[in-house]
Amino acid sequence: MIEMKEVTKGKKETKTERKSETKSERNIPKNFKYLMEYIGLEVEIADSSSPERIGISGLVVDETKNAFKIEKKNGKEVVIPKKGAKFLFRKGEETFLVEGSKILYSPEERLKKIKFE
């Protein structure tokens, strides 16, 4: 977002100055990671109640209320339950950890149920 600020020079001249915001200045909700769309993001299972799932990584291709469908690099799809797992998502340069039990909603319900903080 760009903030416009008017600066006055002399009696008649005005100049508009643009100030670009840094990440820390934006009004990003603290819980943004629970409100975003996960389909299409890279993901890795960081923790799970089933140890054999830890370390599974790939691309999120589908999401339901209770699970993510992940396409692994070998093309195989796996379904990982949200409950009992922690997911490490990558979006560009950013990574963020999401606790599955906090997003036990379908994507369309999540925006209605989780409040902006």
C-alpha cells in the first residue's frame, strides 16, 4: 500500500510525495497465516502425531475441512489430516508454521470463523 503525503514548498507550489511501506508498517493481522489460501503453496510436515508423516513435502493441491492433499515431488498424492500436525508453508521467500488444529475449517469457512487480530 502506498501512503500519499502532501508537502508544501513556498507559497504556491505543492508536491506529492510517495512513501512506500515496509512489512513492519503494514496493517497485517497477527493471525494472517490462518486466513490465507494454502492451495498452490509448498508445504512440509514439520510435526505430526504420526511420525511417518514428518518430513513429507510437496505442493498443496486440495484442502478440505480436515485434511490437505499434497502432491509429492514424485507425483504421488498423499492426504494429511490437519489435526495433530504442524505444517511449514513457503510462499515466495517467506515461510510460516501453521498448527493444523487451528485451521479445522474448509477454506471458505475459515474467513468467517477466524477473526482478524
